[in-house]
Amino acid sequence: MTEHDHDEEGYSGPATLIVDESELEVTVVLRGYFEPIDGFYHWYGRIHASDELSALLGGKNRPAVLRTAHGAAAGQLSDPDTWGRYRITGTSRPPFPVATSLSDLGNG
């Protein structure tokens, strides 16, 4: 068995992060996978370092909405890493397209 026994999908590019009443333009790298054990799609990623985001959050965890050209999803921001990149995680529909059938994967 491998470390991650699932296929990951993802998105890299521009996004809008909404925290409370503030909207910030950010760049993200996101990944996700369907977890059959709990029946949910789990997505996660990093937001490129942003002085504006760091000033807004002050290193604290916060709920947020992440919006891309593909959709929006609620997530949770966690503490920044050494390079000032905040992690974001969410469960259920992600803010990027995912395969919903075998034909979407190119197998059909």
C-alpha cells in the first residue's frame, strides 16, 4: 500500500480569498481526493505568501471562502508555514473541477 492510496486532482492559479468582510486576490496550489471511508471529498493546499493576508490573520486560524473561476468553497485557514504560506483545507465540493465519472478521467 502506498502512502496515499487515492488519486489526487488539483488546481494551481489565481483565486479570491474571503475572510470575514475582506476579499483578497491570492495565488493557490490546491489538491484533493475522494475518501471512500468517510464518503467525502477532501481538498487542501497552500496560499502563496501575502503581506496583506498575514496582516489580516495575524498567524491565527480562521474560516474562509475560496473562490476560483470554477466555483467557491468554504474552508479553514491554519497557521502559516515558515515561508508565510497559509494552509487551507475543506471538505465536500472543492473550488476547482473534479472528475465525476470514469469518462472524465479519460478511461471511458
